[in-house]
Amino acid sequence: GTGVVKPEQVLLEELRARKLAVLSDHRRVPPPMAGLCRNADLLVHEATLTKEDGVDKIKIRGHNTAENAGIFGGEMGCEVVALNHFASKAISEEVIESLLAEARHGNRNRSQIISSYDFMEVWIPRGGFNFYNLPLNSSKDKGK
């Protein structure tokens, strides 16, 4: 016969589109831009400064902190926040770990926080990340 074939007739499941958001060189995120970041699978966010640098430095330089990256990613419901655009002082593992800790503190475990590097590739699965349905290692972890 002839007729129209609909996706639900031939696909096992419908997957939502993957969403990537990139924010760099900013002090504030305008509401329309924040709306575009909402529920991103991956948010790439600058972490040029630390909260120790202070508000005045943030205002003068027009950059943001790792803590604010974590807060923003959590508030926007982003699955993964990748910190980037580090200051030149962030050349050691110790400094990067400190930035990650600051972002995780601001995020309050609402997102996965990672640091990025030049030419890094991040695979976003079809349908997005699903950290909440990963297989667990023991029955204790499963709440049994």
C-alpha cells in the first residue's frame, strides 16, 4: 500500500536533541541568553577568576568565577559544566583542583563539573546524559 510513514511506526524510541551552551568573557548573563542555556547537556563556562579575586576584579575584567559557573550551571539545570578560559595562574593541577572544588561548592551537586583543555572532545550521548540511571556496583548502593 501507499501512505505516510510516521516516526513512531518505525522507531523504537524518540530521543530528544542534544544541547550545548557556551559562555565566555562575561560578567553577567542576560536573561535571554540564560534561557538558551537552560537544561543544556553540556555548558562550557569560563572560570577565569576565583571568589578570592573579589567583586572589583570581576567587574573590571569582565570575567567570571568558578563558583559562579557552578551556581549558574545548577540553576539552569545543566547536566555537565565544563570550566574553561582559565587565568594564566591556573597552570598547575593544584589550581585546577581548587577551581573545580569552588565550582562544585557553588553547584551543590546539581551538575557534573569538569575542567576543559585545548582540543578536548566531550561525547554527548543521543538523548543526553542520564547520570541518574547508571548501573550501581552493589545492592547497598541500590538502596536495598
